Amino acid sequence: MGRRKHSTIDLLDAEVKSTVEEMILSAQFTYKDIAEYIRDTAGKNISQSAICRYAQGFRSEEHTSELQSPCNL
């Protein structure tokens, strides 16, 4: 399984990155909301398109790991 390319989100503090990933998975936040959260929390300006690209790769990895998880019987 290949690793996605490093993004500016990968360089964020672990706590901020974790929150961003939760925001992506929750589907309650727009990419604009996430960009504003990153700017306000980490002081970094990350474009909505960069967040979109990260989200696509992140969701793909989440889906792949779910498929590879053992079944609970």
C-alpha cells in the first residue's frame, strides 16, 4: 500500500492535525471552515484546495484500512 504525498497538513501540530481529520470525517464542516480553523489555531494559511486534496487521500486511506480490518465474529 502506497503512502500519500506529504502535505502542509501533515506538517501541523499533531493535535491540530487530529482535529482537522475529525472535521473532515464529520462532514459538518466545509473546507473553508477547516481552513479558518487552521489559520486561527496554527497561524497557517492553507488553501481550500490543499485541504480537499488531503481529505481525498485521507478518506481513501480510511476506507482502505476499514477493508483490511479483521471481522469481529
